[in-house]
Amino acid sequence: MTGPRPEAGEVRSEERSDERGRPRPTYRIQVRPDFDLLATAEQVDYLAALGVGHLYSAPLLAAAPGSAHGYDVVDHSRVNPELGGPAAFDRLREALREAGLGLVVDIVPNHAGVAVPSANPAWWDVLRRGQGSPYAPWFDIDWARGRIRLPVLADDPAALDDLKVVGDELVYQEQCFPIADGTGGGEPREVHDRQHYRLVSWRKGPSYRRFFAVSTLAGLRVEDPDVFDATHAEILRWDADGIRVDHPDGLRDPGAYLARLRGTAPSAWLLVEKILRPGERLPRSWPVDGTTGYDALGEVCGLFVDPDGEETFSRLAGTARWPDVAYQSKVEAATTLLATERDRLARLAPEIPRAAEALAELAACFEVYRSYLPSGARHLAAARVEAGHRRPDLTEALDAVTTRLGDPEDELAARFQQYTGAVMAKGVEDTAYYRYTRFVALNEVGGDPGRFGVTPEAFHRAAAMRERDCPHSMTTLSTHDTKRSEDVRARLAVLTEMPAEWAAALRRWTKAAPLPAGPDSNRGALALLLWQTVAGAWPIERERLHAYLEKAAREASVSTSWSDPDRDFEAAMHGAVDRAYDDEALRADITAFVVSITGYGWSNSLGQKLVQLAMPGVPDTYQGTELWDNSLVDPDNRRPVDFGARRDLLARLDAGWLPPVDETGAAKLLVTSRVLRARRDRPFTGYSPVSVEGSAAEHAVAFDRDGVVAVATRLPAKLAFRGGWGGTKLALAPGRWTDALTGRTWQARRVPLSEVLSAYPVALLVAAT
């Protein structure tokens, strides 16, 4: 690799990855009890035929009973028996070896599942024996607060009256808790008062660090070498080709953890689920190969958003400003959902009056998820300046806590860095994204709803930087955590090209099915969210849309919420959804509008898929997205995948069928398989923009990967309105070029795009060798 030396804070992964070889494209499968390891093994031959190099699996360690995702690990010593256990895992590894595929595993070092205490042997022992348990150092418990506080009771002062003693367990409703030796005599309340834990209302926070605001996930202390060894021994025994580290920002010292992990897995492709804000870089000291790709997602999707539509979308959204919505949402997260964490921090600074307020304000003003002191100290400084502007009444407290927060050795500083990531995640991803609904395709993990589109020039700069600095970082378009699938975003992008038509449709639909009036101005924001969702995902089953809108409204926490649902509001809200299906005129209007934009959405889908698969980085394909997939936020995006249908279509393609761009999605499978196979057959290295010349040049993005040129159409609706490509041409190097999608060849130096893109809105031109 050539190029300038990276700036401080950047990762340059070729410095530590080349000796392990270039990682190959991945395919993510959500292995779960109803699609277990044996079912996954049966798909390996299909994945090999598709062209991927690695199966990228959801977590495989024993999880809470019935877990549909695996992130609530309860036993780090064994493969999840509900997934088939060790025998099924061995069968999967055998199938992968036979097919020449590797395995990338998802691991969860930050927390463990404690929803069912008896399922987690370590947690059960801590509850039974308290600080005397050998597992007590495993969990990040605030022992200074006395008995472990477990928020599991109904919000009723008399809830403890429902306790029962059954054998050597305390039972509350369907939950069981251990009884310490020698403490089981007497009435249930008396027995409870003698335990190492205390059951409290579910509305209260626990006395242990948790995953965000999820009290059923208890923080682990993997900074302790013994805890690291115990929780990683089984994973390391697998000797996987790659390791994906979930939520490193929750760890006390992510850099030290990753260094220890690299030392134990020196040859693994190591990725972190690190959510970078636009312009942010991974700390250079981290011995990793890159992120899981949210940064690339924002760059790719932005290419297909028309910035000319911003004015209309802003007018429709009203006066709300993204920075203000994000700030207010983070303040609420810091002081309500995460009040327990804030108060624990404040107790570390008893000498500072109003410390709790100052800490929450600084967290709300943090521009990134967290710092990694001494790296990232500038973010703390910036937060102090912003907090001072917003809360001048806190000047003395802000100064005092900021002084301590800048010291990496201070316990307050260490824990504050864990706090800011939770505030960002809960405040922005899970709240503000549902309140600020100007254009929801931009409301994506790691994205910036205030940045309306990405120019080709900006994309080329970012792609060249990725190739130079982190060529082994993952790229993605959809994950199990994205707010909506790539194809929904692709169709929504069309709306930015035809804002007047969208505004008119929005007015009609809102009038035909108005949402109920909420306690404040959220009705307009929620209506924007609903009808953009309809435009992006229609036709969608009624129950899916109901479930999505209810989740969205509760996440916004304005007119209703998870903790205090407003049943009357929600009933009226669901009534509006029903009208989209039951009002024949409205349903016909929605269908006609969606039909008018669907073709352009398909063009965007193919374009962003080609770009993501061909650009620098290692591409991941989320399960099922090789065909059209109009999924919404989880759990909607974890629905079963029909692999049989995909096998059949791939076989037809391999028999020579060139499919139309239609509702089958076969064209997307063609693009996916041909780009993946091209990457398998030759390395995609280097990066340079390819010139497009002519009156419609802005409608194409093209780049060269050392003899492989990717060409994609952008802003297809406007292109159609202007009458097509006209005389616009693609500038190619001398030689013979073959389109991997159609088999057509060209030798001219200037090739008309009307020819190159006559069959599909994308092309992958491969130079003869």
C-alpha cells in the first residue's frame, strides 16, 4: 500500500493483516433455535455457490432459554444446546471445511444474560453466596451499595407478598432465586431479607452495570485476566478464522481488551462493532482489522440520496433541528433510563456539588460514543464547551468534573467513558431517530440525519481512504441492528428525487388516515415516520406494520412509551394503520404511488449493492438480502429466510438466464453472486475513480479496482425525467472489457453508458488478463 501516513487515531490494518492473508466476503446468518447449526450447515453449499468466503454467525455460546439472538450468553463454557450443541457445531465446521469456507464468530465480552438466574451458573452462585462467590469478580457489581439490587418486581409496594419459598429457592411469579445456606427458615419476606440480593421494582435500576438500560444483561469485568480467560476459553478453542467483537464501547478499557484478544488469537481477522460518527476514526492503537461496516453503509446509501430534495423534506418536518432533537433525547436518556449509571458516577465525586447534573450534561453533549483516554481527550473538551453554552448555571460543577474526567487513572473517568456510549445509543439510536423523522433513510446506526446525501466526490475520497488505511474492514448495507433494510432505504431515496410528488402523497394519506393527537407535537413526526415506512416497505403485512409503528412510537417516548404505554393513543394509532388497508381508496392510492417509484428503488438497490460489494473493504451480505428484502427494525429483520427459493434462482442464473429487473429479485441475486465470484477469482485491490463524461455524468458513479470497473446508476428518476443517458460515456483503459453480469464485451476507450447499462442499471466490467 502507498499513501501518506495515517493521522493519529486512525487504524491502518494492512500493517497487521497482510501476514494473515486478505479476508474473504462474508454471509451473515442469524443462527437461532428455529434455524440451528444443522440447518445452517445445510446452506453451506449454497453460500459457496454464491461466492462468499466465510460464514458469519450470530453468537453460538449457550444463551438464555429461548433466546432468538444469542447476545444473552449464560454459559461461556459450551456451545448453545438449543442450537444443537457441540455435535452440531462440529458438523457445521466439517461442512465449511469441505466447501472451503471459513467461520467468523460473533462474541459478547461486555455482558451476560441474567434474566433466568438458574440458567447462568456463575450468576446463580453470586446471588447465593454474594461476595464470597468465586464468580463475584466476574460481574461489575457496585458492592458498596450492599445487597445486589435486582429490578424484577411489579411496581407495587406489596409485590413482595407474592414471594414463596419452594425448596431451596425463593420464587416470585415465574422467577426463581437461590437461598443462601442456612437462611431458608421463616416467612418468605424474612428469608428474602437475609439474602445477598434484594428484589425491587422493575422501574428501578440494578446495582450492577448493565447493557445500556437492559437490566437482564449484567456487565462483565473482562479487564480481569481470570475473567477474560474463563469467558473466552471455549471461543478460542474453536480457532475461528474471524472474530466479531460485540459492543466494545461497553468495556472498561477496550484497547487493553483487544490487545489481549489479539495476543490469544494472533491469526484471526478481528473486527469490532464500533459505531463511528461521520469523520471519526478507530484508535490507531487498537490491534484490529476494522469495524463491522456502519461507516461504509452511510457512505454507500448517501450516494443515492438527492441533496436537491432537502429543502422540501425540511419544510415537511417543520422547525425541528437535528442537533437539538439529539441533544434533548440524550439528556432524557442520561437522566431517566440511565439515571442509575449517572448516580453511580456521582457517588465517585461526593466533593462536587451538582456532580450528577454536570455528568449527565457532559454525556449529552458528547459528539461521539466515547473517548478512549488518553485518545479522544478532544471530545471531552468539546463536550465541556457545548455543555457550558447550554447550561451556564453548571459552570463550576462542569469544570470540576471535567478535570477529573481527563485523568485516565481516575475511576470516575473510566466509568464515564462507559456511560457516554450508553447515552448516545439510547438517546440517539433508540430515541432521537424516532423523533426526528425528516427523512428516515438517514436515521441509521452510525449515520447523521443532518447530512442529506453523499456526493460521488466525497464517496471516492472515503473509499480511497478505506483502501489506504483499513482495506480489511467490513462493509455492509443491512445487519440485525439496522433500523430498516437496504432495499427500504433504496426505495425511500427515490422520494428525494421527486419531493413535490411525495409531499402531495403525504398530504393525501395524512388526511385520509390521521394519527391521533398526542400530548405535544409528535403527531407530525410520527405521521412522517409512518408514511415513509409505508412508501418504503409496501406491500407489507398488516401485522408487521402495526408492530413496527407501536415500537417506533414507544421508542420515541413522546405520546406513549415502553414504561408507560398510553393504550388509548395506541389504539387510535393502530386505527390509522388499519385505514391504510381497509379504506379502498387510500389503499389504491398507496399502491399506485409505490408502483410509480418501485422500479427506481430497484435501480438504487442494485446500485448500492454493486458499490458495497465492489468497494474497498470486505463485504458482508446479511441473510436473505441477495433478493429484495423490505425488512424493518428488529425483530422484523430476523424473519425466516427462504433459502430454497434462492437456490433455485441461483441455479437458473448459472444455467444462463439473464433475469429482468422485477419483483422476483433475481437481478439482485445476479449482481450479488457475480460480484462475489469476481472477488473470489481475483483480488480487488487499489481504488481510483473512473471518469464519466457527458450531460448525464452526475447520474453515474464508477471506480476501478485494479482491472475491475464497477458502474452504478444514481438518481434514476431524474435520469428518466431527462430522457436517459444521451451521449454520456464511460472512460475505460485500453483493452478488452467484459461485463460479468451480461457477458457483453467492449474495447472502445469511450463507451456509451446507454450501451453499458442497457440491460441493468449496473455493470461490472472485468479487464482481460
